[in-house]
Amino acid sequence: MGGRSTVTARVLDVLGAFTADTPQLTLTEISRRTALPLTTAHRLVGELAAWGALERADDGRYGVGLRLWEVGALAPRGLGLRDAAMPYLEDLHEVTRHNVQLAVLDDVEVVYVERLAARDAVSILTRAGSRMPLHATAVGLVLLAFADPDLQERVLAAPLRRFTPMTLCDPDEVRRMLGEVRRTGVAISDRQIELVSQSIGAPVRGPSGEVVAALSIVVPAEGNPHAYVPAVRTAARGIGRALARSN
Amino acid sequence: MGGRSTVTARVLDVLGAFTADTPQLTLTEISRRTALPLTTAHRLVGELAAWGALERADDGRYGVGLRLWEVGALAPRGLGLRDAAMPYLEDLHEVTRHNVQLAVLDDVEVVYVERLAARDAVSILTRAGSRMPLHATAVGLVLLAFADPDLQERVLAAPLRRFTPMTLCDPDEVRRMLGEVRRTGVAISDRQIELVSQSIGAPVRGPSGEVVAALSIVVPAEGNPHAYVPAVRTAARGIGRALARSN
DNA sequence: GGCATCCTTCCGCACAACGGAAGTGTGGTC
DNA sequence: GACCACACTTCCGTTGTGCGGAAGGATGCC
């Protein structure tokens, strides 16, 4: 948004107008969201659609096109990681039948790269491509715990969003938690996102030992989280090894 | 690439320069592929990277960024379909342990939307986001068989690429095959892509009965393909129902 | 040192993008 | 049937933004 307006920025603004909540937009809606004059939006959208970056549905609304999806699938952190991780996610999911998630750090947020949902799952709090803050989820805590200290302070300096009464919103509490995560190598987020669930996360390490992603499993609040720790840890290590193998 | 040069087209050309074979490119390479002067490529790439559409690796090369991956993940045919299909793909994969693939039609090609690989799979002929011609793979034959007759003729009029001695490259042979696919509701591609494998495909139908995607399983050449037909068919129907449920 | 490759910054000119105005097409209301 | 509201499309003259040549680092190799 804003500032200096280069054509490229406008094009990207148009793409950015599409969100998980509203993946289909009318031209007027795009124009409103990007603050571009209708005429301009019309031209840009037309060019994007001609290339396949956007697609026009039968009802006239625009959505993201397959071509853009293809290009996006080339994102190294998205695809390479996903390929390596998939078998392990499947195993974990197959055995436990709970939601399993893989996420990476991007700026000050968690981005979910993959998620295997319980068959009958209704709640779609997260899906591949969605973002969450770092302080409340198990994957977030893992990624934050092993992140650059500068980033940690930056995140803790900003207001920490409350999801439930259990969410840790005090920087010092979070700091203590991060220490524990570093010590144990596992993060447990107990009802910090929803009161009905807790999640157990572990770091996925790249060839040189740095944390490149985090894996988590979401289980009902009443279960004993520690029961899942070995499985999650094993899966995370397996992914790390698979990554190293695939260079 | 082509003809008239609008800025948008240039931006998209830059994105299009990234392919599955070479997901990481140096600036000079991008400039060469897009036929843009180095200076221009530099500016565009800079703007794209600032937004997060591209990311710069440690070695200075550029790759597709997470942000673009996120937007791409919103593609309705990519994500909605994938969400509905995943459980069924997993089941099929779990039971058979063979490669399972989900694909949609885009223009005159198949685009793979998801693929669950056998754990020890070495050959990565296809991956999520890759394209294949319509006449040789099981998913391709399914999609072509139920496609617009105009499209069928357009595809058959063009030269049909040969992958193995088994590939059907004669338009009439393919036409006969398509008829069979329509009659039986299943496509079998016997060693038409690789001599070591065959694939069995079935159509996934949307709420109004039209074919929106195709599902296939890849098995060793020596097996009996018909043994897999019921499982593939059931999975494809299941995905169709899941799609209808999710609107 | 000299050469090759790759990347980055600068800046004046030209042409492509901009966006106001006007036109088309649909659906709703009285 | 006349009117309005809304969403989209086309046209075209003006202007400001992107263009890309030239020159300046940075790094590596012989």
C-alpha cells in the first residue's frame, strides 16, 4: 500500500487484495481495497487475468488463478520443505488422527505451510497459507524461541494479542516460556488459542542445525500433552534428516 | 516474452522466469530469460522482493517468496479442491502405498494440484504445480475425455509428444481411447509415460455433474491395473461428495 | 595487474500508464 | 415503460513514471 506508487507496487497491491477470508472479489471491491481508481484496477486486473494470475469466475468475480498458484508452489520454503515433510506428517496424522501442522517463520508471524486435518474437523482456524502471531501457538513459540534475539524483543515489545484467558500476554511470562522451550526442545500451548485444544510443537532443524520450521499437533484440551511429545519430536527429526538428504 | 510491453506484463514475465527446474535464479539469468535489460530486471526484482513476492537467498540468487506462495494458495481450484480431496488421497495412499495424484485441466494441459509420493520415491516426474500434456497420462485422458469437444480436437490436431514406445501418438488411437474412458469412467495409461509404470485415473465430479478434476494412482508396470479401479473410483466419488458438501 | 562476471546507482528523455468522462448492460422499483 | 442504482467497459489527451545507457563497485580467477 501507500507511499510511492510504482506500477509494480500497484500490481502487487491487487494481488494482496485477495485474502483467505475473501478469495473472490468483484472488480469494484478490488478497486476499493487497493484504493485504485476503477479504471486502473480494471486494466491491471485484465492484464493479470490474461496471464493467468487471476481467473474470472462465472459470476464475474475474480479469484487467484492457477498460473499464480503454480509459481507460488515454487517457493523453496513452501515446496521443498513440504516435500520432505509430507511423509512424516502423514505418519503422525495416521497414528494420532489429530490435526498436524507444519509452519515457518516469516517476519514476525508464523506461516502455515501444510496442515493435515482430522477427517471430521469443523474448525478451520488455520489452513495452508494462513498466518498467526508468534506468542500463542506451539509452532510460534518454537520458532520464536530459536529465533534471532532481536526478533524476540521486537515481538515482545509489541502488544500480544489475547485469544483466550489462557493466552500468555505478558512479555515476561512469554520469555520464561521461551527459555523452557529452548531447554526442553518442545513447546506446549495449553488452550492459548482455543479453550478446547492444546498443541505440542517441536523444531525442525536444517543441515547446519538452525531451526528452519516447526511441527505441531493439535489435541483436545483434556488429553495429556506429554504423551505426544516423543512422536512429535521423532517426526520433526525425521523431517530434518529428509531435508538434509534432499539438499 | 511477447509483443506489447506493459509493466504488468514485465512483472509477470519475471515471475514466469521461475520454473520447477530452476526455482532459484541470479539476476543476470532473470534478465536473460525475460529479455529485459539488466537494469530493468534489477528494479523489478527489487520491488518484487520488497513486497515478498521474491526472496533473496544467501548466495544472492532469487527464489519465489512466501508471500506469493500465500496468495497462490488462495487459488480456488488449487485450495478448495485440495482441502476436499486430501483425506481421500491419504486413504488411497495409505492403503496402496503408491503415488497418488490429483490434477485439473488448464488450457491444453494437466496441472497437478497434489501428489502424495511413495516414501522412497526417487522419480519426481510430477510434483504439485507441474504440467503434463493431456494425451499420455491417466489424469490427462480423463480430463480430455470429458472436456469440451472443441478442446479435444484442438489437442488432437497438434503433434502428440512421445514419451515411450507405448505412448499413443496417433489422434485416432487417442480418440478411441477417449471413447473407452467415457464408457468405463476410468482411464488406464499403460507405460505411456515411463516404461516401468502404469497409472489408473478416474474423474472427480462437481455438484452439477461436470468433471472438475481427475484422480490417479501410479503403480508398477507388472501389476494388474484393474485391481485398483474400485479404490480409485471410490476415492474420486468421495472427493466429489466432499466438494459438494463444502459448496 | 588485468580481465571477466555479476550486481548496483544515477539521471534525462520518451512513451506508456493514468484516470476522468462517457457508454454499455443488468436488475430492481414504482 | 420510465427511472434509478450498480458494476463494468471503452476511449483518449496529458503527464509523470518507468526506461535503459553509461558509469561505478564488488568479487574472483589467471
